[in-house]
Amino acid sequence: MAKNITQKILDAHTVSGEPTKGSEIGIRIDQTITQDATGTMAFLQFEAMGVDQVKTDLSVSYVDHNTLQYGGFENADDHRYLQTVAAKHGVFFSRPGNGICHQIHLERFGKPGGTLLGSDSHTPTSGGVGMLAMGAGGLDVAVAMGGGAFSLTYPDVVLVKLTGKLQPWVSAKDIILELLRRLTVKGGVGKVFEYGGEGVASLTVPDRATITNMGAELGATTSVFPSDDATKEFLQAQGRVEDWTELKADEGASYDEVIEIELNTLEPMIAQPHMPDNVVKVTEIAGLKVDQVCVGSCTNSSYRDLMSVAVAFKASGKKVNNEVSMTVSPGSRQVVEMMSRSGGLADLIAAGARLLENTCGPCIGNGQSPPSDAVSLRTFNRNFIGRSGTKSAGSYLCSPEVAVAAAITGVVTDPRTLGDAPQFELPSEYAIDDSMIISPSDAPAEIEVSRGPNIKPLPIQNELPDSLAGKVLIKLGDNITTDDITPAGTWLKYRSNVPKYSESVFCAIDADFHTKAQAAGGGFVLGGENYGQGSSREHAALCPMFLGIKGVIAKSFARIHKDNLVNFGILPLTFDNPADYDTINDGDELELGGLKDGLTGEKLVLKNITQGIEMNLLHGYTPRQVDIIKAGGKLNYTKNLGTAGA
């Protein structure tokens, strides 16, 4: 039978279940990545499983989020913990300053046809080199490091057929923004987006990585490109052509859906506040005054992206507008070195751009918060309200080309009005220096893991009782993000201190939520559509679990967050009749009974004691997930198996 790329990789890695659409399968994971904001907890969980050495082909621990070591010792202590725990357990460690995990992994480790699991929702970036790369909660990654399978529902596969060729000043960012405009942030749930068509050949690996990176904003399981001559050329330039293998869909392979994008007709696009799918053509808002421009993040921080900006400045002879503050965050040390060698770095500095460290930085609210009520153009992947650190500011998502046009003119500008597009060639050989990637120890037994005072014990959930009761502690609307649940920014340094970090839960919506939840002995959260979209941060489940949240009842869930809730023993439940959402009020007393038997069926009965009514709820759990819920979470479940989740 003819297979598409997704089916080829999944079928080659399936270790349990039937590879049929809608069925749960377990797949072998070849590589894992963690980053410091999620990795500290992931490694605490890995240690709790009692596995001596990782069982993957490769696992890498990156430090790229909490590199601003401000206001205390917490971040520096976490970095020391991560370096020592990696050395002890067979994990490579990328030091602070080396760069952003997704950019480095693309450059130095990604392999066509392999599977990659990462504790960051933008792990699909490596789909740009033909990997099946997926984001997950840290506990899922810890289990994979221990040799356990990763479970997922066998997905629908959508072919995005690209025809034609991008025109000058139009780039890969405009392709994914166009998809978001068409499909919305919910359009990819349960799906893998596979790119094909003659237009693929004209896209470089950095172009492809931008597209697969932001596939996360569609809610997709992942996105993947073929491995072709362009992939081989990129890996050759990275000094690892031996990692290349051709990977393409078979002739006659079938897809569940086909979407066509004519690249010739695509225009520069921009996502308006406060959702990545609020996309319009740049021409529709041209002239809007701009206060800040930020270039970088794991989406657009490659050598290709930064050179586009540098060459545009040099060709125009212009500098950053006096009314605009502009920052540039390179994706890796390699990018900085290549920019320096080519002269592009000097051009950026001469233009008045502020050069930041090779980290996530402003994308996660770590620095460069815009002024009050500002307009900030960002080449990032998310523009949720308040994510920048300034709730009154509006963040707009755009390509590097649109960003530099605004930096020059001071207003939102169609870059096609600037004249000839930047022209430069990607290098045939990149600067290779892996000295900031530390190999694991040859004598792991001699390594003592360093634990600072901010690293608190891992909270463990109890087994599921037969009934749950409590108040509705908060009623929320649609598209609640994991940033809304547990914010980033200045809270990030408490990622290894769950009791402290739990004080942040819903703090931007209800500053007293954590005290209310603890005083009530826990309870329920009520949500609308697409609850838990955004970052893969498992703390958005772990911290509510610490506060005693028993269940989250919503109209629908984002994939990773639903899995994280299950992993920490919180029941994610949906309404059999969505209209029942309107019958429940904040503060209502709810009760779920007969859980242990009820979970074997499709529906549970929820009693609203306050209103005197009953309604049916759906759980949609697989038998494996039912066992995890009953055990009180995946860590208990894995320990009960006596193996690392095998």
C-alpha cells in the first residue's frame, strides 16, 4: 500500500496498538529534548523513575529560557542541576548562551525519518529536516528517556500542497500565517500537516523549519517536510551529510484532506492581537504606528532570517526609526558567528538594532516588554494578551521582511514598497563548533547531582477516589492558554518550586485564585473551547493539581494540555451537550460519583448540587489513560508497571 511520509515514520516506530486512524498507538522515540523551563521538572521525574541511563539514541538538555539570572540564585541553581543530572544519566547538555533548543537541534542533531519528543510545544521545528517531531509534557519526555513508548492517537494526515514560488519580500512565515488565517488555532487538532507539491523544492530548510515550528499554533500534532536535495544540502553544510536519507511520500499515497497554497499569489501577512490566527494582509493595516520591533525566537532566528534583515538595512541605507526600539535575538552561537563572518552583524549594529543573547528572550516575556499601549511587531509564534509582559500592548506576528520594513519606516509597511528584496546566498559550509555542548560523563557513578534550595520535592497525586466533589472555582471562556494558567516571564524561575509557582495559577484573571483554591480544598475549573492551547508547559496541570483541582470541564481541549492533565491525575472532561456550559455558574457545588466503574464507559454523570440538575460528561480516554487516571497520574502508573512505561 502506498504510504505518505507520516505513515512511513509512524509505522516504522510503532511498538503497540494498531496503526489505524483514531486508534491509540505507542511509538519508539529516537531522540528527546528538554529546555530549562520545563527540563528541571522533567529530570526530577526521570530521577523518580529510578532509571540509571537514558535509553534513547540521543537526549539533549538545553538551557535557553531562564538565562536572565536576575533577582536571585534560582535560575543559576537550576542550570547547575541540569548540567550535573545530564552528566550522570547519559544526556548531552547545551550550555546557556549556546542558543535556542529548536534552532540548535535543527543544525546539529535532527535526522530525517526519526522521531523526536520534546518538552516544548515548538519541537515540531525539526520537521523541517523530515523528522516526526512532537511536543509533549515533561513527564511524557521523562518516560521516553527511560525507554518507554510515547502514546498518541493515530492522526489524520493533511497534505499542504505548495505550488509556484514565493515572490520577492514574501517568505515562509507568510505561508504558515496564511494557513492560520484559513484554519484558526483549532484547525489542526488531531492532525499532522505534511507538505508536498512542486513548491517545496524552492524552500530551504530554515524556511521549512519556520513553517513546522508554527504548526503548533494550529494545534497540530506535528508538521513534516520531505527529506530531499535541499535537506541534503543543509546537512552537508552542517558537516553531517551522513545523517541524510531521502524521505518522500509514495506515488499514490492518500491523505485525509488536501489544502492548496499558490505561492506566486501569496502576499506579506501579519497576525493582529491577541491570537496567531487573527491574520490579515499587511496592506490592510499599513500605516499603523509601530513602537517596537523584535526579530528572533525559535521561529525566525536563523542565519537566513537575520541576514534578510541585515541586507535590507544595508541596501536601504537607513537606520532604525527614531520612534522604534528594535531588538535581535539570534537563534544560536553558530548564527552569530556566521553573521559576524559575513558582515551582517556589523550591519545590524550600525543600523541601531539592539543585539540580545541567543535565547528565547522577549518571546516568553523575559525582557523587552513593550511600553504601555504599544504596537510591537515580532517575528515570534505567539501573541497572547500579556505574554510580552505588557498587558495593554498589542503584539503582531510577522516575517523578518515585514519587521525590518516597519523598523525603517516607523509604521506597518508592505516591504514590497522598499524596492529590491534582499539578495544573499546561504553558505555552503556553516561554522561548526560544538564546544558548548557537553557530553555525558564516562564515570556517571562519580557524579553528584547538585540541588539548590529552590528545587522542591516533586508533588505526587493520590489514587483516584470513587467520587469527587467541590466548587467551581473559576469559569472561563474560549481559547484559554497555558500562559493564562501558569504565566512565564518573571515566574519562570520557580519552575522547579511547584508550591511557589502555584501562586501564579490564573493570577492575571483572578489574583486570589490560589488562596481561594487552597481554602476550598480544591474544586473544579470550567472552560470553553480549546482550553489549554499554547505552550506544552506541564506546570499548567501540575500546579493546579498541587492546589487541589480535581477536574477541568470544558467544551474542548488542546491536545498536549489534555494529556498533561491526565498525566497528573486531573480529569479533563467535555460536555455531552455544549449548551450545559451555560447552566453552571462560578461557585456552584458539583459532584462526580461512581468514577471507577463509570470511566469504563463513555459518559459520566455530573450533579450540579447548587442548581439541582444533572448532565452527561464525556472523557474520551483510552484504556491506558483510564489506568493512569485511576493510579493518580502517569508517574504512579509507570512505577506500578515496574518499568519506564514500556
